[in-house]
Amino acid sequence: MNAKQLGKDIMRHFSTGVSYMVPVVVAGGIITSVATIIGGQGVWTETETFWGVMRMIGQTGLNFVVPMISAYVAYSIADRPGLAPGFITGLIAFTMGTGFLGGMVTGLCSGYLAKALKGINLPARVQSLKVMFIIPIVTTLCIGLLLWYVVGTPIAWLTTSLDAWLNSLQGAAAGAMGAILGAMMAFDMGGPVNKIANTFGNAAFVEGAYQSSTLVLMAISIPPTIVFLATLLDRKKKLYSDAERETSVTAMIMGLCGITEGTIPFALGDPLRVIPSIVVGTSLSCALAGIFGIVYPVLLTTYMAIPFANNIPVYLVCVAVGSLVGALMLNALRTLKLKKQEAAEATE
Amino acid sequence: MKVVAVTACISGIAHTYMAKSGIENACKAIGASCHVETQGAMGIEDRIPQDEIDAADVVIFAVDTTVTERDRFEGKKVLEVGTSECVKDAAGVVARAIELVG
């Protein structure tokens, strides 16, 4: 197997892990967010009140994120034998404070070791012994020891430094971060590039690096807003077909619920003009939010998070400016296209 | 020509199903029969029965993740692509799959 194929396989295993992890982040993140917002910061240390209990439920979910990703990366590689070692080593990674990064490493190691052990040919009478005892015990013990004595501490250090660095970003640096994350989120509207940025945002949220999670989360509903706004601004109804108008409304409704994918049908009709426009607009919104230090400590998307932003008017301006620029850019590109078509028709 | 396919994307809510309808339409257009199984956020839906897999000429995996229960497809000719390729150009993907079996 060559390096390129291996890289592709690893990406696919990470993607599988993330796909199983998403509901855990959503359940844990949103329940925790609501509990801390309504119940106040006191809920973090008690379970005497309702909001305290709710925080406990959500936080239990968040504590499960790292073991979950570890287990399902391993599962993707080795199938069922990967699950047990993946969960156990993932939980150790979590308690060691290695975060997401640690979970991915333990998942990969457990998965590949379990897979290798699966491939060993033993005499038929001990074959069942292999599945029952050898694979789970050997894999869990080897990767557990490797994590504790060798790779765990450096990864934990790396995670802590990364979190500290992310939280220290200000002004232009935070703006640059926002520009990149926003562009990635808009680029394929829910596809693999979007999911890389999204996973980063989820990881940052779980680690408490709220500025980075904000820059990712706020991007989610901006592409649908841009296409919806573009069709609205086209007052003379010359630039867009009726079908496009309809899909832009659907996109906007899905966008309000925090789903970027609704924009895809619209974008597929004219990707060369739509994608650059939404990338520029979303990137601009997130860059502005980074520069002005917009932060919300909740796992909610663009519009649902408005009440929780640290500076609501500035946040709204950031979202509006990017959306408007994106929409105007799209309409300008479409006007050029229309003129080109008219010119072509005139010469025929 | 009998085509069976599995689609699966990371969040399992949009690309999975768009790839499915893309493949179904592309197969319909060329008169091929097809059965598309989705492995989205809801788990496996429209599961392909084993006898249909055995009878299929070619298998398409339009996936960004690992195919669940992949061993069902052991020994089949498989074309593996990402979901976004199927969303953009399903006809091209189906054509490539058919080329694979000649």
C-alpha cells in the first residue's frame, strides 16, 4: 500500500469516527449550553438544582466525545474487534487530557493493531480464543501502555498549548483564523472540507476554546443567507429562474435550522458563480467576527446563537456585512453572465 | 445491467440522499436496474438483500466513510467514489462503473 492510499484510508477512518461522534457532540453540547445559560455558572459544580442536573447530563455526553471518536475510528479500521480497545484507550486519553487529538491517535493505534491481530493465522482450535481473548486483551493493554508511558503526555501538552494559543488569538490573527474557517465552511457546504472545519470547531468547543468554535458555528447559516439575499435583491427577477428562487427559500429555511447543505441544490445550478460568492461572504463575516472578538460559549448556529453573543449588535453587523457582500458579488457575477448571454444571442 | 450501490456521507443527512437520487436517476436514464442502500445518520436504510448483491453486475460505493457490513460485497466488482462526485455527476460515475465490467 502506498502512502497516498494510506492517507486516504486514514481520512476515511477519521470521517467515520466523526460521523458517529456528531450526535454525541450535539446532544451533550446543546444540553450543556442551555443549562449554563439559564442556570448560570453555578451549575458547573452542583446537581441540587434542575439546571445543575441538566448540566450534568450534557457534560456526561461531552465527556464521552473522545472515547467515542477513538472507538469508532478503531471500528472503521478493524470492524467489531476495534470497538472495545478503542473505547477503553479513548477513555484513558480523555482522562489524561489529550483531547480529540489523543482520541484519534488511540483509535488509529487500536484499530490497526486489532486488524493486524485479526490477520494472524492460528490453528483452528485456538482460533476462537483469538477473537474472544487475544485481540481485546492484547490490543487494549498494548495501546493503553503505549498511551500512558509514551505518547500520552506529549499529546496532552500539545493539546493544552493549542487550546491556550487558540484562546489567545486576537485582532488580525483571529481575523485570519476566521477567514480560513469561514471559507472552508462555505466551500463545499457540508462536504468533506466543511466537515474538517466543523470537526475543528466541535473539538474547540469541547476543549473550551470558544472563540474558535464561534468562528466555525457562525459560518453555518451564512451561505444559505447569501443565496436567499441575492434572489431578494434581484428585484426585477431577471437574474434567477423561478426554480432557483424556490430552492433559495428552502435553503434559507434549512439555514435557519443550522443546516448548510440546503444551499447545495442552488449551488449545483451554477457552481462557478455561487461557490466563490458564498466563500467570500462567509469568510468575510467570520474574519470580522474574529477581529472584533465575537465569542459565544454555546454550541448553536448563526441565528440561534444571537442571544448568547458577547456583543450582539457587532455580531449582527458581522453576519450582515458578509452576507450582503456575498449576495452582491453573486448578483454581479450573474449580471455579467446575463450580459454575455444577451450579447451572444444578439450576434446569432 | 444490474447496479447496486451504497451511499454514506459524514453527517448522513444530505449528501447521502442526494447521491442516492443521483445514482437512481442516472441508472433510469440508461435503462439499468439499480438498488441504492443509504447508510446515513439513521443507520442502514433500503438494505440490499444478499441475493440482489449476488446477482448484481457492479457495485458502486459513493461514500466518504467506511461502508458498514462491507463483507456482504466480497468478490464483487466495486467502483468507489466520494459522495460529492455522485452529487455533481452521477451519470459519469454510473458510466465508469459500467465500463469497469465492460
